[in-house]
Amino acid sequence: MTKLKYCLASLLFVFTAVLSAQEEEKVKEPGHTNQSKFQQLYEEFATPNTFRSASGAPGPDYYQQQADYVMDIELDDANHKIYGEETITYTNNSPDDLEYLWVQLDQNIRTKDSKARLKNGGGVPLAEQPGSFASKYMGEPFDGGFVIEEVKDAAGKPLSHTVNFTMMRVNLPTPLKSKEKVSFSIKWNFNIPDHTVNRARSGYEEFADGHRAYVIAQFFPRMAVYNDVEGWQNHQFWGNGEFALNFGNYDVNITVPADHVLDATGTLQNRKEVFTKDMMKRYEKAKKSYDKPVIIVTQEEAEEASKEASQKKKTWKFRAENVRDYGFATSRRFIWDMQAVKMGNKDVMAVSLYPKEGNPLWEEYSTKAVAHTLKSYSSHTFDYPYPKAISVHAKNQGMEYPMICWNYGRPNPDGTYSDRVKYGMISVIIHEVGHNFFPMIVNSDERQWGWMDEGLDTFMQYMAEQEFGEAYPEAVAPNDAYPSRRGAPSKIVPYMSGDQSTISPIMSNPENVFQLGPNAYAKPATALNILRETVMGRELFDHAFKTYSQRWKFKHPTPEDFFRTMEDASAVDLDWYWRGWFYTTDYVDIGVKGIKKYYVTNKPTKKMEEYMAARNLTEADLPPLVYLAEEGSEDFDESMKGKAPSESSQTLKEFMMDNMTAAERANVKEPKYFYEVTYDKPGGIPMPLIVEYTYADGSKENITYPPEIWRKNDKEVSVVLSSEKELTGIIIDPKAETADIDTTNNGWPRKEEKSDFDQMKEKIKG
């Protein structure tokens, strides 16, 4: 575009601004506080300090506590019971002296008299799953929860303690001083629930042959977090708000029936004692197999072990370093496969455990999905640091722990399965294995901010799914992308356009959210996807996201740490974005309100004459001006159409003669059409204004106006478009990038919406 085109567009802008001054003076309104969507987030954010810096990085005085565990666990298969003893060594790295310690007893949510059963209220449901119906209305509630047998100090003396629902306060004889550590022991037991009833996060499934598969977690009393933000994070566990946990080292001995296959968080210390010779040979082969899994325990071997239950016992010994939690899975019915994944300068084992009910789907895709997830997530964050990642098949499950997770996806009894089951299984494995990164390593407080693990993980899952479809095209339909359920902007529109009384801001505690799936998983994932693809661009976003991940791996970030780091590492002001998407229930809705067409004229318009008369001015009192007349106004006539501006304006012609060389005049492109396009924003979230302009010759022009275009008028904005070609169409957000909830106002000319009656008539005719 030449300087002439810019000059004309600027003159039109000045002209319309001058005319607006003629509007009658409005009655003065009272003052107000800052209502701008672009207001800085100082009021919402915590004040930076020496623990957490203004840049979003850990400060010079940042600290975190450490909790180390030595545990002896025994599974009573016959009675579905866990017995355990643990010694906790707790290191107080905080600057504070602690009078007592808080320990989490999450199993207590399953006691017979648990108040969690009564927390939601509500009436009689229209329908309910049989297991849920039976547990609510038929028979006694499950008798779960920890039975704390004893709590003792390092010398073996009883320690005073008080249990409050899912929290236990351990009273110390003397305060634990800063930089000191204390050891104490707990002995406990509890009844293991059937996790297929009410979808317990941990428990067993019993098969038709009477044998069981166990997926066990939250099975030991765990230290609560003490930090610079919450002090003691001792919010009760009500079910939705998950876990806030410390990093530490674990030495765990797990005793199970001798014919069980078992895997767990950590590195197996006595492999030669618990593996057969055949298993050892296969394991050594798996460590060198990078392209496909090696079967460690075959389906035939699992079926043979299931013919009768061994009465003998076997102890599996594990050590895990720098993990925040612990889980294990065990059964005599498990098939076991593994393969190696190159991760930086080391190898990681991708592992799957599944009963025959999972085949053939699990043998084909589970370990493949684990390996892909480790590669994809690592490329966007940091190299996966642990020695393995395990996917365990469990009916209707989807739960995550360090190095191990349980996942659903069961074929029909005859081994057939639908695409829905296949993609559901691959997706849940990607998601749950991905949780190793968020929050198992980037260790956010799930009890307080569910979106920080679920939302970030679902965003990463979306990228990994799309990459999975590219890496394994045989797994998806020809020429199709992977059918991700969450992440694409269009998928969140029904939620964001829904009933405001059932929508919560993302920045809400999980227990207070009406729809946890859309709120904590889908909406933040979509927001981050739009931020990456449309607002920031991949290069800036990816660098900032990786910076956040690496700053806070093996640490405890807050939402502010994430928000600040994303801005700090990109130089993109995103306060408006966090405010709209995370702190409110606003939605995106941008439309074309109106369009006016102008032509250059050689004389002042009526409105210009009125403007001069009101100020006792003549044309001679003003600098040389180019005038534009609106099509359809009294100043317009048909002769203006089709003319170059220099043909219609003597002032412009003289300007060109005085300021341009003959060569410049010969090459100049003069716009014959001028448009004032007004866009309005019924939705509350400001977004980039992405517009596709179509011209009479069929050509298209795409312009993206920055979100800052809304900063001085949140309701509507007008832009000037000058062109040599006639404008015939406008479409906002042509590629559906912004999650606009109403696309009926996204185009010009506006498409006529047919009434329901007209649509019915057409259907009858058809």
C-alpha cells in the first residue's frame, strides 16, 4: 500500500472524529473505578516477595518441606484388606518452628459415617447406575477408612494425635525448629473398596473367576504440605479437590500372594528374587527394544496363574527418589509388557499391565501410547526424569500417580471394539501418563486449584493426541486428524454459552464448581490452545511454557507463578487474557454491526458545512482537505463511483503534483472504495479481531487486529478499509479460532435466518 492510501485512510479517520464532536453534550455521569478489561491484575495477584518473585520464578528464599517414607505393606487378598507400617522422616526447611504436624488420611472419605456422602444435597435422580443405586439405597455403606493402630515417636513412645475427618494432627512434645527434622511411625489398616462401585479412585475389581486386580493408592497416611502460601494446607478431602503433597524418597516393601505380578512407583530392588528366569530374559530384551513392546508375562502365563490362588507370599521391594506420592498395582491375572524409550541421555521403560479382558486393544496400543506421551510431553517441557511410566488397565478408571496410572478402555467380550473405545483408551492413557509432568513433577496444589494440573495436562494431551495421529496414521481414519474430545475452540462453546448459574470461573476451588469437567479440564485447555495458536503464536508460547515447566519442576507453583512466567518469558501483556478466561465466566462473541461506503468528493459535505458554520469558519480557514461522502447521503451522486480519488479531488491532485515525482505518480495505486466497518462485542472477553475480507473479483484479504483494539471501547470499534476493489463480504473468525459462541453475527452481508416454519416447509417439499 502506498503512502497515498495511508493518507486517505487517515483523513477519513480525522474527518469522522471531527464530525463526532458535533454530538450533543451528554449529562455528566458519576465517576467509576477502573472497568477496563485490560486493567492490570494487581488486585487479584498476591504481592511478590522473596519466596516467589515478580517474574514468576522461585525467589531467593523459596523453600519446600521434605517427607521421606519407609513402608512395609501387606495385601490380604482373601479379605480385601491393606496392613501397613511406615516411618516418616519430615524435614522442616521453612523459616518457621512447627508446634504440630498435619497428616492426610484420605481413605477416611470412605468411612461408614463420612460426611462426604451428604455434601451435595439434591433430589431424586432421573436415573442412576446400578452400582451407585445399590450403594446409596440398598444395604449398609462401605466400611472403609483408616484404622490408626498406633502413632509413635522415634523412641517408640506413643505420640498424642487427633483425627479430624481426613486430617490427623500429630502433636509434638517440643516444636520442630527450622532446618531440623523429626521421625515418627504410624501403623494402620483399612478395608479395600471395590473400585467398580461409585468409581473409587483406588481398590479392586473382581472377575468372573473370583480373582481380583488391585490398583492401590492413597493407601498410607501422607504428610500435608506446609508452605509460604497456605501455611498448613490442611483443607479436608471432600472428593473433587485432589492432593497437595511433598516430595521425598520412598523405600517400600509390598507383600502380596506369590503368584501375583506387581509394579509400583520406583525402581524394583529385588528383581531376581521375584522374576522367573524367563521374565528376566524378556526384561533384558525389553531394555533394548525401542520400536515395540516385549511381553514379560504372557496371556497364557497369566491364565495359568489364575487356575488357583497361591497361599504363599512374595515381597516386592522398591525405591523411589524425589516423588510426591506412591501407588502400586497387583494381580495374578496381569499380562505385562515393556519397551525402552530414549529420553535425553538415558532410557526410560514404557510399561503396561492388563488382564486378558483388555486384549487385543491393550497389547496393540497401551505401551505405544505411553511411549508417545513421554516423547511428546518432554519435547514441550523437560526430559522425563523417572525410570519408567506404567499404564494399568482398570475398569472405568482414570487416575494418576508418580510413574503409574490406571486407565479404562475395555473391548467387548469377543475382543471387538469400536473407534470410540479405542480413542477413549488412547486418550486416557495420554492424559494419565501426562500427569507425571503436571502435577507429579510441576507440583501444583490440586486441593486448591484443580485446573493447574487437569487443565494444563488436558492442553498437553490435546497436542500429544494430534501428534499421535501424525506419528501413527494407521490409528486414525484416512486423512483425518486425531478426534480430540477437548482442546479445540469449538468444543468449549456449548459450556461457555450455557446457563451462567451453573458456570464457575476457572479460578475456583474444585469443590465449588458445578461442572468440573468443562471448568477444570476443557476450558483451561482451550484457553491455552487459543493462547498458543491465535494470541501469542507457537514460538513465544512454547518458550514461555517450557520456561514455566523448567522453573517449577520438583517445586510447588501457584497460579500467579504460571501467569507471571508466561508474560515474563514472552513480553506479551496477558492480564486481559487471564482476567477474561480464568477470573470470569465471560464468553467470546464478536460481530459485524454495520458497514458504510464512502467516495472522495471535491467539495465539503453537508455535515462538514454544518461543522464550519457552528464555529464561524470558512473553507479558507481550514488546511487543504480531502472530503468523503457516504453512499446514500445527500452529498452522494452516482458519478463518484469508479473514479480514482485524484480525479474527484482537486486538492488531492495538487498534493500529488507537489509531493510526488512523475515516476511515483505513475506507480501509485489509488483506492476507489472506502469503508467504515463497525464491529461490536456482545461477549465480555476481548480477543483478536480476525477478519476475512472478500472482494468483487473473488480475492480475499485476511487482517488480524490485535486484542488491544478493544482497550478504549469495550462495546464496539470502527475500522477504515480502503481498496481498489469493491468489498463484497466480511467474515469474522473464519477458521473458528476464538471460541465465539454466536456465529450468526459474524458475517456481512448478514445471512437471512429462516424461521422454524420455513425450514419445516422446505423439509416437507424435499
